[in-house]
Amino acid sequence: MGRRVHAGKPRNIDWKTVYQAPFLCTKITKLIAFQFKLLHRRLATNISLTKVNLKDNEQCTFCQNDRETLIHLVWTCDVSSLFWQGFKQWGINREEFPNIINLTPCLILGLKPNKNKSIDFYFLIARFFIWTCKMRNISPKIENFSPFLSRYDTTYAIS
């Protein structure tokens, strides 16, 4: 099974900083809007699509094992977890991330913005990549991330 997130309310989150972070790391409005929707839980998961009869079941698009919540889709799903491990290594290999970067739910979900805005930018793109894979009904794989990233002009990343 995937990783579990503390069921209580997140502690020590500076929400003002969290909501400003996308504006500080990119000028790409599609990514800013995506993060806003993610933070407000306004992205339609299979749970919400089932409630309005647009999907037949609530199971995760990727693993088909658990109900598809946003936390599950982006963090606790085994398929997403494999992507995040590959993403971490991708960033280390490209010398974009420090060797000791810890993949935490807060980092992955964008709840603890980094002082390094390029790291925030890459994590935002990675979250959007997972969402795009869900919408296309394909598993997120690290080998497909670089071609996806190349569609977004990294000059719009704010360092």
C-alpha cells in the first residue's frame, strides 16, 4: 500500500506563503491556476465524478486499489510514489535538487515552499504532470516527464 498522511490538520503551515508560492516561481498562468485548484480541492477526482454519475467507480485511475482522493492521487498512490522517487533522482542527477532532499507530503503538495524557487517550479510542474496523466488515463512515469517539461518554457520559472 502507499504512504499515509497524518489525518489531522497540517501544522505549522504558513498559508499566505503557500498561496503566494506559485506566483513567485512561475509566470505560467495554467500552473498557477492548477495549484490554486489543488489547494482548494477543486480538481475532480474519481470520487467526485462518481457522485455526479460521470464515472462508474471511485477507484484510483493509476493503481485501481484505493479511492481516488487528491492526497492519494498525488502522494499515497503506489504508482505516484514510484514517480516521485524517480523525480527525486532526476532532480539530483540534473543537479537541480540537493542530494539530501526529503520527499514529504508538504513538499510534494506545495504546502512548504522552498527558498529555491526553481525547486518549487519543478515540483509544481511534477504535480501538474501527475494530474495530466490522470486526465489522460495513463500512469505517470519519470521517462515521460522530461518531454512533458519541455513543453513549458523554463524561462518562465522565476529564480
